[in-house]
Amino acid sequence: MPRVRFAPSPTGFLHIGSARTFIFNWLYARKENGTMILRIDDTDVERNTEASMQSIFEGLRWLGLDWDEQYAQSERIELHRKAAWEIFEKGLAYRDFTPMESAEEERDPADGPWLFHAEMRNLSREESDRRAAAGEPFVLRFRVPREENLWVGFKDLVYRKQAKKADDIEDFALLRSNGLPTYHMASCADDLDLRISHIIRGQDHLSNTFKHILIFEALGGPVPEFAHLPLLIAPDGSKLSKRKHGPVVSVTTYRDAGFVAEAYINFLCLLGWNPKNNQEFMQVDEVREKFSFEGVNRSNATVNFSEENPIDPKALWLNTQHLRSMPVERLAPRVRELMDRAGIEAPKDEARFAEIVDIIRSRYQVLGDFPEKGRAYFSDTYETTPEALENLDKPQARELLKELGRRLAPGNDFSEAHIEAVLRAVAEENGVKAGLLINGSRAALTGQTVGPGAFAVFTAVGRQRALARLAAL
């Protein structure tokens, strides 16, 4: 059974690309009855923040997708060091005593790519041990094979055959001069120890894979399979960046805009993957069943947004579809929570509340529309839009709406069919089009010009409120 991992670094909010990586790992693990691992790569102590850590967990909890095991790299540093020295003892790594600032340890010189320090690489073990024992600082570097025409290669599950000449790979660091493991060392040591079978990550990590394969082989462990995912780019073709694009690339931007997690997952899956039948609207279970690496594209995926609107239009369309199709028993609690936050007293009767939500949701795009555009269905304090006022101020509209209320008041029948029959009768008797009363009643009852079906508005508002509002015109 596959074992996969999502390994975010707590150096900022949960990025949209990171969320997609988590989702693709989750989809593969769940489809193949495998194990989903969350590993927090928190060894960058200078950039890690508690706020970033909380943002990651907050975003993952909102997505609602689970994981089976959880680890923190900072608790496994001794494992990383042990693995690095194991490579050293095999003669596959060496101490580099070249005096450099930590930040410059692997910087390329201006005259071309740096590969290794020949003097350090050829230093005898005895001399290396002597200088280390004397307290001279060093970086532990991997001794990349320099044999003629040696290639490092692998078959990526998305990008297919990949290869790089070993002579083009620098002697990369395993341990920094402060003794802490580098990203390459920590990541590979953990992947081996956690028995990761498939590494699913962004395409920007593809170039690291050649180094990682050398580490896996040096430690004598199995080399995992790799699947690199296409990059997410902005409308101008630039890579999506926290620094450049800000909140646009944050998962919580969509959550705070009123998205349901199911729609956001659906949207992210379509950024770089498709089920080969042009289907776009899918439930999470559907995506899981259809998911395969054969469906992952190799070209970058564009997230569309502008300075005025940070939300991708396709994401908004998908959210509308999910709001319409979600079982009302799952949607209603989310709407009630928003009503409570807005100070709107919704019906305590759960069945009645769910009935109203079910009626009005068909024209809404985000959860925030319920307390904003749907306020009139739950409260008597609401605003009437200028467009709605125009419908009320048309000749005869108010008088005939009052008459409609008087006709509906007797008896107990307040069904949509009865309301429609009475409304059309009032219109016909007074020689006006039914649209005058249909548009006018929507404006009178909700303060809006759009909403659910013309006669469903009455039942959603409720008999008592509807008659009172018509009478007050």
C-alpha cells in the first residue's frame, strides 16, 4: 500500500499550491487504500513562525481532509544527523572547511556554476578528522560521483523520463556549518524512515530529485516513485508567489470569501488535472475515484484573478454549483453559523430553517450571500435596493400588491400553486401583466430583484411575514 506525505514549511500562510499538493497526495492515498502522512518541515528556525503553523492547520482543517500520521522534522534532527554521518562513513560525503558565511555556502560564483572545492574533496580522512577535532568549522558535503558520462535518472509519473549528468550536480551540503541538516538531508532521511513510497510535490522540486536519488541510494534505501505537479501561475504568466501576489494565493482568502471546502477542493483539482471527459463539477468522492497521474497535465495551470477581484471566476461558478447541490442538512448548519455571527435571529425550528435555506440557495454564489442577500427571509430589518424600489413604484404596483395580500389572507392555503393562481387572477381582473405583481412582490417581500422562484419567495418568507409586508406598502 502506498505511503505518501505532505510536508509544508511553517514560513507563511497555507499557499494555494501547497493545498493542491496536499489534496493530490490525499486523493492518491485514499484511492489506493494507502497512508496519508502530514510532516511539518520546521527545521528553518529563522523563518518558522507559530502564526504560520496555525495557518497551515487552520487551512487543512477547513478543507476537511484527514491524515493518518503526523510528524515534525524538528523532533527528528538526530535521525537526520545520523543518516548524514552514515553517508560520510561510507566515503560518500566529505568535510568542507572552506571559510564561508552560512548563507553563502552553496552560492554559485559569477563565472559559472560552482560544483565543488577540489582541495576539500581530495582532503585525506586523517587530515579531515584532525581539523574537525581541532574545532575548525565545516560543511558536510555529498561527494557526487565524477565518473565519465554518469547520469542520474528516474521516471516521473507525470513528466516521464528525467535525467541529469552527474558532472552537472554540485557537491551539495548535507549538514550546515552549525551542524543542522539541510533540506535535502532532512527530507530524504525522513522519507526513508517513514517508508514513503510516492513523493508527490510541485514541479519546482523536480531539479532537487536528482540529489535526493543520490542520497536515497547512498543510504541503501529504496528510491520512492516521484510525481511532480505543474506549477500554478498568475494571469501574467508569473509563478504564484506569497511575496508578489499576497492574499490571492492564500487558502483562507477563499474560505473568508464564503466558499465551501468541497467547491475549493473541486477547483484546485482542476488546476493541472482533468478526468478526461471534460467534467468540471465533481464531489470529492467522485474526484477520488477518477484521480490518476495519467490525468495530470504537464503544462502550468493559470489561476485567474485581478486587483479588483482576487477570486477565480471558475472557482466562483463551482461554489455556486456546490451550494445548490449540497445536501441541505450539511449546508444549513453552516448558514446558521453565519446568521448567528451577523446577529440575525433565524428560526429555531431546524426543519423550517433548512426549508428556507433549501428554497433560497439556488441564486447564491457564496455563503455570505445568505446573511447579506437573504436577510429578509429571516429578519424584518433589511434594505431595499434601488432596483427593487423601481418595481414597487410602478403605476398600480403597491395598490395591487395590497389587494393580493387581502386575497391571500383568508383560509390556510399558502402553497405556491394557490399563490400563483390568486396573483394571476388579481392581475387579470385589473388589466395588468402578471409580471408587475411578480416583480413587485419579490421587491416587497425581500427588498431584492433576484432570488428563488417567484412564488417560492412567499413560502420562504412565510405566511405571517409575507402578509404583513404586503399590507404595509
